[in-house]
Amino acid sequence: MKAVVAAKWAVLWSGAIAFAQTIPTMTIEIHNDSERYNIYPVLSTGGHDPMDTWMQAAFKVSKSQLGDHPYPTPNTFRLYFNPTGAGISPHGSISVTLPLYTQLVPTAQVNPKKADQYIDWWNGGRISIYASPVSDGAPPKALVTNHSARPSQTLVMPVAGAAVPTCSDCQGTLEIFEDTGGELPSNDPAQLTEYTLGAIDQSKDPYTLDAKNVDYDVSYVDNAFLPVAMEPFNNRAVGWIGTIQGIEPFKNALRKFLSAPAFRGWPQYVDDEGETILKIPSALHIMLDQANLTPAQPWDPIENMKTLWRRCVASGQDPICSNIRELHDLFAANYANYVSNYHTAFQATCDQTKEPDPRALDEPSMFAYVYGWTPFNSHCTAETNLLEDTPGYKDNNHARYQSVKAEFDALNYWPTGEFNPYVQLIHDQQYLNAQYVYAYSVDDAVGNMQTTGEGMILAVGGTDGLPNPKPATAPIHIPFGYAATDAVRFVKYGVCTTTPDQEVNPAFTSFDLSDNQISDCTLSFLDNQANECFFTITSQPPFPPPPPDGKPIPAANKTMIDCTGNSPSITETWCKNIFGYTRALLSQHKREEDYVSVPSPAQSR
């Protein structure tokens, strides 16, 4: 069963009220496009404690009752797909139907304050792709150990009639495991991909869930092991992110990086069997965790990075040094703010039972926070002490913060690569040449995708199985005018179709279009009076800059819009107010965002 809204009925519990509700599903397809490797996907959920907003939205908990109905899901739940045989063999695939949640406790016994009454499959998860050569004739040893002998992992049984994940082209029954030990080891022979399915609107009471929103990435932020490409399911307008290289060319690029004179000595992972894996950790991972890496320290490229930092902080005159000093000053100021407010302003948002006093700032900690672009807020909420709110950096619309963020991006993309050689491994043409992935934590290349969809498609080692064989370039944002109080308002829109087929979500009145989809792509709209209108974008961005507020729209901002085929009244009113523009983003490495602004249908009446 693949349909996203294929529903299973279940009786749910919210406080003292029992009611029936459909449980939406999404589809995950995984394709093995390699010739010589079997692949073995493993899906793991994230933990949510003290509350799970996806479950609160699913059960329509009012805001006044959120504290009494947190539905915490702190533990990891896991699915293994064909883990004991050939996994997904060359040119094979599987299709997984993933419900929003699975009920574990009988309805009459559900306690909304107790952990793990349900499995939340959508609110943040991981799909780890293991691989082994077909010639090995067996799954990777680490996978076998995780599946059959992981001490913190046990089988769980949902209640009768619960919505459970199903898999076509899988062998045997799909088992569900609960793992109190969290994530799978980073030194496993696997490539990490990440997802969040659905989106929550917390401005509504109760929260609402958009069941056709998908957010995903191929995570080369921590390491590089396998080529994976990802697309949304049932949305051909969006191309792939990740990389479509074959497995062998990908591995050859890893070897080339390791043997390059400038990077020789960069560490690799060693697995629990003591064998070295051709899996390369990022600079961020190395700064955070030196365990399970080989050879033994010191690693010359990493020592060179540290030496450069020390020289620059101590008033070095290299061209790169001014950027590094600005970076050092931001993080030093952020740490000072953390310390000065820890027992006062931050007391309510930091768990001081776990850390009575802030830790001293040593050099390894500084490197870990800098390369992770992470504020100092250990054992605090994620919103505590944000980098952009550092004193001295948040005035004038965070102008100084934006400047330092741009300098951080410039350091990561420094032509000679000495600040972060791993970025060269990921993006440089002579190595992986992977332009549609993140190479560091806030790399703003097209690496993460959030778009309309009914699930995800993953392809390992090629494009077979991907409906759109083109990469997902930086999107053109299409905001359209909407107000619930308008007498005439849009109720549907369509992307690359003359038939509007997407329901308008009042909380998300915009969509994205990859610029590689501009050719022959009609954007269509339907209003609540049954009137249709449409247009096409005829030229690639960049577009002219945005017109000043309150000023007429210059003709140059309309030249990319073609409204041919609409009625004369629509052409002369609504169409004339559609315009495109490109806006600079000072705090991003990619310094521009492209927009086409669409007026509300009221302007055509």
C-alpha cells in the first residue's frame, strides 16, 4: 500500500475522550542502482522528551492541555529491511509504507504522561544505508551485530489493529525494535540520511499537521561513505539532492583524497572488528569525537588546521587570519555571555542539576563549537544563547553576526582549503564533486530539501528509480497572496500542471520550484469561485532586485512572466501584478534567493 493518505482506523485516547481518527502514511522507496553491492537500509526514529509535538497534533490536544498530554517518545525505534540475506540486491528496490505513529499500549491503558505509548515514525528519523560487496556473500558484520545482538535493543509488539509499517519486496515479517541506547555507531559501514515527515503549525490551537510536507538530506556533515540521492515521493517537480555517482567512483574519490599530499594522514574509521573502513569523518566529527579513528593521533592535516587557528588568533598576518579572528571573537563573546547568564537569565532554560557550573573553555571545546557553528548552551534548550543573539552581534538586525557568518562560509570554501579540507573532499571537482549536499553544519549549498511530498525516494549509486533525473537546484520561492478573510481566495494550486491539484494550506501559502523545472512548467491556481488562472516563468534567475515597498513594480521585474491563455480580465489585472526578484543574503555562502510573487485572486476582480 503506497498511498500517503491510505488510512487505517484506530480508536485513540486524548485525556478522557476516546475518538476515531485516520492515521496518515507516507511512502519511502529505496533503490539499489549499483552493480556489485548489496545495500541494507535501517530506519531509526529520533527521541522526543519531554513532549512530542507531532503526537500532540495528531491527537488534537488543545494548548491549555499540552502539559497534561506530552506523549513523550524518548527512545529510538528501529526497522531493519532484509538484514540477514542479500538486503536489496543490485538493481532491486523496496517500498515502505510508514504511518505517522504506531500504538503500543491498549487504548484503555494509555497514559499521555508516560513514555513510549506510541512510536512516532515521522518526527525526525534516520535511514542508515549499509553496504557490502555481493562477492562477500553476507551482510556487514556490524549490521548483523546490531540486528541480533545489540544489548540495548529489544523487539516490541504493537497492540492489535495498530497502524504498523509495511514493506513490499521485503523478506519475512517486518520487525519493530526499541532501543534505549540511541543511535547506531558512527564507525559502522553505513551512510546516514535524515528526514522529518509532516510539518507542525504551532500557531494553531490545537496544533495542526501538514501531512504532505517532507524534509530530508543526505548527511555528509559527519562523514562520507556511500553515494545516495534523495527526492520527494509523488512530486516530480523537485529534482534530487545528494549524489548520483556510482559506488566505485565514489570510493575511488575517497581514496584519492586520502592519498593527496595535502590531506595525507586524514583519519578513517575503524570498526568494532578492528578493521579500517573506507569512511571519512568530517572536520566537525573529528573535533567532537576522536574515538574509533585510525591511524593513531596526531593527524597531520588536523594539526595543520589547529596551527593555523593559533597563529591567526595570535595576530597572524595571513590573508585568512582576519576571518579567523572574527570567528574567534564571536565564539569567545558567546561563551562569556553563557557564563555570565548561566545562573541568572538562563536559569530557567538550563538544567543545572546536570551541569552545576559552566565548563571551562579549552581549545578542544572551542574547535568543536566553531566547526559545528554551535552556541554555548550545554544542557540548555536549543534557543538558549543563540549565536545571533550574542551581545555586540545582534544590533542593526544582527548585522555583525551576519558578517561573521559570511566570513565563516568563506573560510570553509577558502580556495586552498586549509581551514576545512573536508569541504574540498565533498565539493571539489577532483574528488566527490557533490554539489547538492552539506559539507559542514551550515553549508547552504542545496543539501537539505523541504518541500511538498508524500514520502521520499532514495537511490544508491545512480538515478534509476528517481522520477526526476535532474538535480534540485536552488529553489525559486513562489509566495502567493492569501487571506482567510478574502471573499475571493485561492483554494488550490498546481506545479508543472494546468490542473490545480494541491490544496492550499493557509499556514503555508507558498511553494518552491527548482529552476531546472522552469521549461514548460505551468503554475496554476484555482480560487473559491471556480476560476482558474496560470502563468509560466520564461527565464532563469537571477532576476532584478526587489522593487521598493510601496512603489510601482518596474517592467524589468515582469519580463520573466508569461500569462498567455488567461482571460483578458485576468491578464490585465492579476497577471500584471506577478513579478520576480532576487534578494541578496549577506549571511549565506550562496548570497541570493529568488522569488516570484503572486498576488491574491482578489486583484483580478
